[in-house]
Amino acid sequence: MSENPRHGSDLVRLLLGSVLLLGVAAAVLYLKLPRPFVWIWLAALPVCVVGAMRADSEWMRRLSLVCFGLAVSLVLVEGIFVVLDRLEQGGGQIGGSYAKGGYFVQGGQLGYAPAPGIRVTSRKTKGKQLVYDVAYTISEHGARVTKGDPNGDTWFFMGDSNMFGEGVNDDETLPSFFSADLGYHANVVNLGFHGYGPHQMLRSLETDRLRPFIHGAVRQVIYEGIWSHPWRAAGHDDWDAYGPSYALSGTGVTYAGPFHGRFVGFTLKVLEKSDFFRFVLDHTLYRLEVSDGDIERYALILERSAQLSRSKYGAGFTVVYWDEDNEPGRRVLARLRKTPLSLVLVSDVIPRGEWTGLELPGDPHPRPEVHRRLAAALAARFQAGTPAAP
């Protein structure tokens, strides 16, 4: 039996309409229009109307009408999110060259990293309130610039935005205060970065990313952790699609490649531009929930990092842990206490009752005073208060 010519013409129209809509979507995303999915769904409306009007078969007409209704619904949903976002009061806004591109470099063994040799300004406001106005300087090797003696013994500091010093200047970070406590006679290297977790630290140790920074003996690798790091190391955050993934194995953890392949990572990045799909992802893939398996992986990543610190560099390994008094935080701490790791609890240095008052205004990151006090505690712990310290 020969194919119904009506069906053939409708298939051609369906193909042409799909190509047209994909072209519009690509153009909208390329032009970086605000709320891109609002424009994409609006563009779908006339395509569906034309498809229904020109349909030669009943199935094509019904399909076009169903797609029209779906597009209308999605436009309304996206519009509701736009209105809710505008009604939200006091949302933080970050400006300066930090927000203009070129600071974050995607790809590589760590998933992303700062651009080498760059200096950016970052100015955050919340409503009319200035939260911070600072500068971040990155060395040619990709570490935040820290004053010290590059030929002295090396101290590595690793972690997330807390260790990096988000919201504070180069000389107000924990590593900078620690270097000052050592009289600037040591080579103090700040490898913390926005959004990093322990998986970036372990991959750095495995791939010898630390080698270019080493001058003299490596004294210590110091990692600063928070209770949500097990969640990050499980690949559940939205900013780290290509970060290093580690699978539990009989001997600990094994590197398993990036969290997502290029296609899945690209798809997620596109969907995140939709307020509706972002809402769905936040309540599914990105839901902030820490499992026992996540915590086990986290502990084993830290233990493996400690082993590599000793075997590769002859260095000690210390965990500075923000022991928040919440359910997941207590579970993480209980697991860490079962390891042989050297632990420094922030609450032992700064009582929890002071934490909120020591946050930046309108931002949960610590003020310089926190970094100074933690640095002093570490300097005392390592008996490194003078240049002649062992």
C-alpha cells in the first residue's frame, strides 16, 4: 500500500517546524537574551498555530494543538517565575569585572578553575546595602596571590570559597593571615576556589597540580570543609557539571572521570536557563540532601588526600571543619572522628554563638576577623609563630 500523501506532507511540515524552532532557540541562547525560554516558548506559539491551520491530517492538527497548549502553559509558568523573582526583595547582585566573563575557565581535570594571571573586582550589593567591594588576584599558576617567601617552606591551603576568601581582599584570607603569622617567611599557597569541594583537592594531588608551587619542604596540606561538601563530591551541585567524580571501591575511592559527559553537561546548562526547569532540577538532581554514601565517599576522599600528601610530598594533612550544629553536620563530624585525620573544629576556635555576627552583611561568607582567628589558631598548632619554627 502506498503512503498517504497527506501524511508525507505533514511529516515535512513537522520537520521544518522543528528545525525552525531549534534555530530560534539556538539564536536566543547565542544572543544571551534574558529569560531565554520565555522567548523560545513564545516563538513556538505561531509555529504551532500554522501547523494546525495547514495540517492535512487529523493527527497533525491534534499534535499542533497539544503543542500550542503546552507552549502557552510553559510561557505562563516562566512568566510567573519572572514576576516572583521581581517581587523578591533584597536579592544579592554581583558586579565588577568578576561578572563580565573571563574569570572562570571551564574544563580541565578539576572541571573549572580561575584564569591564570587575572585580577578581577567583585562588588556585591543587596538592595541598597553594600555587602563587599573587593579584588581577587590570581597568580600565573592559578592560585590566589598570597604574600610570602616563594623560596621558603611550602604550606598548601585548599577548599572552597571560604578558604579562597570570597568577599575579602587578597591580604584578608586565612592563608594570608597565616603567612603574616609566619612573618612572611614561608611559601603559603591558596588553592581554594569558589564552589570547590574535596574532590577537586584529591584530583589536584593525584595529578601533581601542586608541583609548580613547591619550593623547599612541604610542611602541611590544610583543607577547610563544611557539611555540604559530601553533597558536592557526589556531583549534586549545578556549577560543577564536569568536576572529578569518585566512586566507592573496595580500597577507598577511585577516579571515575567527570560527573557528566559533554552532552549531558551541555543539556543541564541549557535547562538551567529556564526558571521552571531550574525549579525542577533544584528539587530533584540538585536537592541538598546528604546520604550516608555521600558521607562515606567524603571521608575516604579526605583519607586518600592525606595519604597522597604524605607519600608524594612528605607533608602532614589537617582538616579545618565548620562543625555546624545541624543534623547532616553532626553525621559528617561523627564519620570524620572515626578517621585518623587531624581535625581542627572551628567551634573550638570561634564559639558557634559568634558565627552569625562574624558573617559578611547579607552574605554567609566569613569576615576577615574569622580568617585571622583561624589562621592564628593554626599557626599556634603548628608552632609556627616565628620564622625559626620547625
